[in-house]
Amino acid sequence: MLINLDVNNVSMLKNSKQLISLINGCREEKDIGRRCQLLNYINYIVPLELRVSVPSIISHDCIDQILSSMEEKISPPIYGLTY
């Protein structure tokens, strides 16, 4: 997946559906370097309150946890679920 940091794309990608699509694409990526690059891109385009501090040494599991946390915050709540 190519990453284009064009300013117009950044403002357009703040849409939550597109962010979820990017998160899913990052989850499907097998190469750790590309996953890190995509995670950093996602972190760059999300609103400031959703940004996370990404550690310099990172594993697949850590990336998955960060992506899950972002997805939880981006996704609308599902009502009617009881725990």
C-alpha cells in the first residue's frame, strides 16, 4: 500500500469509515516495517485527541493493540449490548 501524505488526502481521510479501512489494511499487512509506516500515517491523520505515542521498538501485538484502541474510539457505540 502506497502512502501519500498530500494535505488534501489528510483532510479527506478524517472520515471514520476511511480510518477504519486503513486500520483494517494495517492489520492485514504482514511486513512489520510497512505496518509501522501505516500505523504512523494513521496516527498522523487522526484527530489530536486520538493520537498515541508509538514506541520506537514495536511488535505485531503492540500494533494490534494500538489499532484496536483507535478503532474503539473512532467507531460509534453499539447500543443494546449488555455485559
